[in-house]
Amino acid sequence: MKTNMDKLYDAVAQRGPVCVGLDTDPSYLPADFVRSELTAGENLVRFNRAIFEATKDVAGCFKVQIAYYEALGLDGLRAYAETLKMVREVGLPVIADTKRGDIAKTAEMYARAHLDGEFEADYVTLAPYMGLDSIRPYMPYVTEKGKGLFVLVRTSNPGAKDFEYEKLADGRHVYDMVGDKLNAMGKECLGESGYSSLGLVIGGTHIEEAAEIRARYQDSFFLIPGYGAQGGTAADIAQYLTKGNGGVVNSSRSVLLAWKKQPGVAFDQAARNECEHMRAAIAAECARLEG
């Protein structure tokens, strides 16, 4: 069975590693775009659709952060479901950024909610703090439906240093231990591309260990946050990729708010311009590393 991680690998090969984050706040919409007769959620969907149509041929995938939609209540959740459907119905990969991290029956319900039904996505992000039994309830969707998981290992926020960088008795960091256990767990679901359906979230803002991390987890596909607004550069990001693949690089605000830095350019065209610039910059840095 061709897995969703295989499909993501193919998408990156075809269109590049840019992951457009549809983490859309109502304040991101240009004032003249908002229609007063529509709800906040309906305006978000219109904005997301315009961004999607403008960038779908220059992005490897899309990511939707559920918190932005939950904050708007039921209206927002309808917008969340419609946004996921918009991407999936044309066959493009979409990640549900939910960062769920519970166990047992609760985790089973989260898995059902986000990998099936009205909120179905191709991949879901998870937090492993409670242990590997917070991941296992999702595995039937991986083995039976080809779904993909992205589990937090080393994140892009400054607070990553609070826990993730703490040293263990054997000299490893906590994030090394988490990554090692997840990588071992993922060996049971390797796809045709050579990458596991159990992917890792590896922040792109801390680059000191980039080469080591990429070499350590050669069969793990990375979701790489931190580009743009969080400070990650193309040169930083390239170190986490393998010949330009093996990961997707998320950018949300830099794409959604690109219109504010491109006066006179429509917001959807500005988003496309930002994606094209990002894709070209990463490709150039990957070529430099390989050359």
C-alpha cells in the first residue's frame, strides 16, 4: 500500500518542500476583502480558498492549525472542516495540526476525530509527553488506511530549552531519547519511499545539531516549523532535508501576511510570490550543500 508519507514524498519531489500553514486569524484578512454579511468563519474559508488556489502548484502540502478555528466556536469548526475538505478533495496532502497527547480511549477518540469523519486529514500532529501509549491508538489508521503522524521531538520555540535539551545520564538530550524511541517504533511502517509513516517534528530554528539529527533519523520524514516569522532561514532549513526531500517546511504568517510586505499586490498573489521565493531559496541552499 502506498502510504500518505509516500504521497508526501512524491509531492515534495514534484512541487518542493514548502508547507503552507493555513493558521488563519481573522485579523490577517485585508479589510476590503471581508464581507460584513458573512460570518468570521465564512470569511476565513474564502481567504483560505484564495490562498490555496494561488499556491497549490508551488507547495508540497498544507497544514491547518485547529486552534485558530476552535477560537471561533462552531462557526470556526465548520471553517476548519471546509478548509481540510478543500485541500483533500483535489488530492493534495493536508496536515491537521492538533498536537494531541492523551492516552487510551481518549486518544482513540482523538484519532477517530482527526483521521476519519468530518475532520479527516491525511496526517495529524501529536505530543508524546505521556509516552508511546499516547501514539499507539493512532497506529491502526497508519497500518489500515495509510495515514501519517508527525510527533513532536525538538521544537522551534525558545522554551524547547526548558525540557527538550536536558541531558540524560548517557549523554543524550531528552529530544534524542524521544526521537530514538519514535524512530524505532516507526520501523514497522516504512513506505515505498523509504520513509516511515511515523514522522517527526523537528524545529528549524536551532541548527547546531542539524546534520546529526538528519543522519540519525534517515528514514523519518520531518515536519520543520520555524521558517520565516520564527527566524529560521533557508540555509538553516536545508540542513534538515536530504537532497531537497525528506521533510516539509512550514510557513504560516510569512505566507498569509505576505501582502503587507508587497504593497499594491493582491494578497493571494503575494502569498504565491512568498512561496516561490521560499521554495527557490531552499532549493539553492540544498544545491549548495550537495555541491
